[in-house]
Amino acid sequence: ATLDVQGSTNSGGNALTTFTTNGTFTPTVNGVVEIQAIGGGAGGSNGGNFGGGGGAGQVVTKTFYVTANTNYTVVIGSGGAGGSNGNSTTITELSLTAAGGSTGSSITGGASGNGYAGGSGSNDTPAGGGGGGGSSAIGSNSTAGAVGGAGGAGTVSFDGTTRAGGGGGAGSTDGGAGTAGG
């Protein structure tokens, strides 16, 4: 999970600041910034039948007016362990939240924070779990022969730069845990 701040927030002009851990953003001048936040991906199913993959964290891009010498607390959402949802990335002072992804079930992939569904698993023998939903596409269904579904796509664009928003985790084919969304 990450949080990017783009805009005129210091006397040097336009700047890009990236957070990958918790921190504080303090602009030195008043200005308008564009912020892209990505929530934590969920863990896949914690065992069970076929291990659906975890959903990717939500991607949110918004524009805000920020005030000079004001501290904005950045909390980066962590990814979920097997069987756990991802955590939200937030800036409370701006009411900004990018939700974490949902964990996969024993067969179906978890939904992404953006609402893209996970894929369906297969009950055939052998079976596979569905892929987790990505930040920009649904997860794939399991296919015959115990092939777990692929996670949904997670590519987004921010200020002309391509960044990974996190694809959902692929479903497990052997009854183990699915992998986490990014």
C-alpha cells in the first residue's frame, strides 16, 4: 500500500512525495494537491477447501487544498495475512480513506477495495480457488485441472505515471492458502 502526494506544497514548486510507511505530510505553502492512496491487499483464504485469493486494496485519487505548516497524518494500510482483510490507508485530517481488500473464502476470491469481485472456484476434482479482485478488474474463475484463477488487474495512472494498484491473489490449487492481493 502507498500514498502519493503531487502538487505545489513547498517553496520549490511542484513536487511528488511518496509514503510507503506511516508518516506526516507538512506542506510549507498553501496549495492544491492531488493525492492517490492505495489500501492494503487482503490475504487469501486461510486454508479450507480450495483457497480463494485475496482482493487488492482500493485505489482512490482526489484533489485537496492543503494549508501551510499543518501536519497531515498518513497511515499506510498493511496487507492482510492469510484469512484476513487488508487495512485502510488514510489521512484523517482530509477525510481520505482507501479501503483494504477482502479476504478470499475457502473457494471464492475476495473482492477488492474498489468493489471488483473475486473469481469463482471450481468444485471439480482436482479443484482450484478463484482469483482475488484487482483494483481495476474482477478476479478470474478457476479452470479445470486445479488451476487457480488469476487475480484481477491492478494498473492505474497517476499524473501520467503508471503505477501498480495491486492485483488480487491467485487461488490455491491444493487446498492451501491463496496469495495476498497487492
